[in-house]
Amino acid sequence: MASGNDTKKCVLHVDSKVAYNEKGILLFNEKSLEKCKKAQTVYESRGSSKYKAVQLPMVPDGCSGYHVKCYSSYTSVSKQEISAAQPSHEHVDLNGIGGYSDETHPSSQSGTDVADRTLRSGTKASTSSVNTRTGVTKDALAVENAALLRKIHKIDFVAKEVRYHNSCRTELSDKAKSINKKKENEKKVFFGRDWCSRESTVRGPYQKVISYTLHGDAKNASIFNRYYSLLRDISLTAQRDYPGWIIRIYHDIPDGRGPAKEAHDQLCQVYCQFDHVDLCSVPLLIERIGNNTTPVDPASLQRLNPRMFRYLVMLDPNADVFISRDVDSLIWRREVDAVEEWLRSNYTFHVMRHHTSHQSAILAGMWGAKIWQRRDLIEGLMRALIVSGQQQIKFQDQLSLVDIVWSIAKYDVMAHDTYGCQHEQLVRLSSLKVRPFPTRRDGRYYVGGAGHDLYPDKCPEVCRPPDHKDWEYC
């Protein structure tokens, strides 16, 4: 956050038309710049008695600045630069936004009490002190600030009793049935054990999570650009096909300089764009649990194979259901139909196999569990996975899942399989009969794939749904 008497300006990626000044600094268009200034008014008003109770959105780890619709950086530019670069717009007193000195700012004078009374009553107050630098009475400034705050009350801030939705901070009051219901839920939130982030914990209990891992060498730009592109596609599809679910991205990308910073900034852009996406920084998570009493040794998490980061959701008391997915695979409708069938059942675990190469009992990015149904067991399995996952080999996650999770899950699992219903090894490892997917294959694509246009093999007739033996490519 820039300081000083210059007008504050947001630097943000926006889809609408924007303007650049001669220094190449991105300026908001008329509407967005106005909203930025209003947000700044709220920010600077926190020192007053009225706004000390204002709960501003929390900034996610590594994302700097504050703006109600995003997490943008602030920088200082002169009023002349802004005037030259932006079109005319409805008047907002720039001095009332960011141009006060410490001595004359209403938030440090009795004028804030005027703003308090004005906001409550809508009448002009009687204080007659004058800002000698601008010649504007504090009464007028307080009235204008109060008017701005009334305009944006339902957009930019809410009182403490109302929680914010994550990322872009849409008010939950717009989506919840009542504030009382949210208050009741907040009492059930498990604070102190943030197995993703503080923002994720604030969402409250009963979370349904799609869990991903993003890790590796941030210098490999081609790989990371591919992953970020897929993450945007995944986020859009999940918003449509998994309504009410939260995407968690467990990562170890540092907020540094150079390639790491670029990678982290791209990750933040995905976070800011979608309000159902949470970022879970594993290094910061390790630091937090090191300061709390927990049965998990922080040192063992530091050595944990990064491919297994996504399974840490199993330890989160606010998560009720999770599914593990690969960041390089897309969400297909057939997958969603299978998950919905599992959710309607009494089975705790779910696995899918949809390709001839899917010959493992449980695939690292194609399984899930109802944590709420057997929470103690699942937390214990995760602690065992941490102990097992200390080796940095490519398929450690797969090996640990088969050795630890499948040994329990095979007695309480719904398994959707297109080819393996008579696979000798899978049949030998399974205690329950597999079942076909409830809906037909979408063209040549397969669950767990990234949209590759492949020619699938015909599935065995015995593996097809009983009422759809005509589904050759089931």
C-alpha cells in the first residue's frame, strides 16, 4: 500500500478498456477507478470509532494490496497523471480519498464522529472546523465520505458479523438464507488448525473440496503456463458442474523475485478471478502448525513428497468431502455424474478408472472420500500417508495410496470402472464389485485426461451397464 498525499491508484488486470500513462502504468477506466477510490475511502476510515468495527477482506498470502473486487497493488501517481489518463467521471473529492495530511484527515479528528452521525441519520452535522489546506469544512468532507460509504455499503465492506466469501469477497449475505444461519455456522468453524489458509477456514464447516497440487521448478515457464491455463479451464468447469464446491490448490511456489514471482503472480490471478478457489501455501502451513499443538510433525511435512500435498485436506476439520484431482486433467461431465452417484450412496470412498492404462486399484488423481463419515479413520490414514511419503520419487503418492488407503478403502468403496471389471489383478485386490459409469462416454475423451482426442478401445460387454449393452465405448 503506497503512502503519502498522492491519490491512490489500483494496478490491476482488467478485461474492460484501460489507459496507460507515459510510464506504462495501467490505469483504471472510469468505472473501475471510481470503485478503487471508494474502496480507499473505506480503508482510510478504519481509524474512526464507527469503522473500527469494519471487517475488511483478508489479503491472501503473497497477494499485495486491497481492492474489493480483487487483490491489486496500489501505487502513488499524481492527480495530474490520473486526470490526463482517465475520462471525466462523477465527482469524487480526491482530498477526501487520499489527500489529507495526518493532522487534517477526518479519521484522526472529531470529524469522524460527524461522519458516524451522518451515516446514521443522513443529516448534516454542525462542526465548523476548516481544512486550511483545501478550504473545505470538515463537515462537508464528513458528509461526502458518509455519502460514499452509503453508496458502497453493500459492496465494499460489511460489519463483523457478516463473513466474506473468499477471493473477490462477494458478501455471503447475498447467498445465505439469513445472518443468523451464518452466525450459527461460524460457531462451528475450527480455527487454529488452518490446513489450507485462514481465508479457507473463514468459509466455515461442511466444505466440499476439489484438491490439487501445484509444485515444481517455477523457472520452467512452458510447464507452468500450461498448468495455469488448465487451472482456469478447471475453475470455470467446476463452477458450472460442481456448484458449491471449493477448489484448493496446495502449492510450494514462493512469493519471490524472477520466475518464482511470475509463477506466483499467475497463481494469484487465478485465485482472484474465481471466488471458489483457495490457495494453500504448504510452507506457510508448515510454519503455522509449528506454532500449534498438532499430532503432525512439521519436519515430516517439510520432507513430504509434493505430489501428496493435496491429501492434506484430509486433516481439515472444516472439510466434509474431498476429491483428489490432477492439475493436468480436465473435469468431464461423466466424472461429475459418477461423483454424484457416489455422494448419494453410503460408501465412504470413491475411485474411478476410465482408460485401459488405469490398472491401479486407486489412482492418485481419481479418488475421494467423505471425511465426515469416518473422520477419525481418514485423519489417521493421512498421518500414515505423511510417514510413508517421505521419499522424493515420482510415483510415491500412488504407492502410498495403494499400501495405506486402499487396504482400508477396498471394504467401503464405490469404484467406477470401464475396463477392469474382470482384470485379474484388480479383482484380486478388490473386496467389492466394480460398477459401470452411470452415463455414456463423451466422444473420445476419458476421465482423468486433459482432452486428448484418443481412440478408445471397446470396453468388454460384461463391464457395460446392464441396460446399455450397446455402449461399445462405455
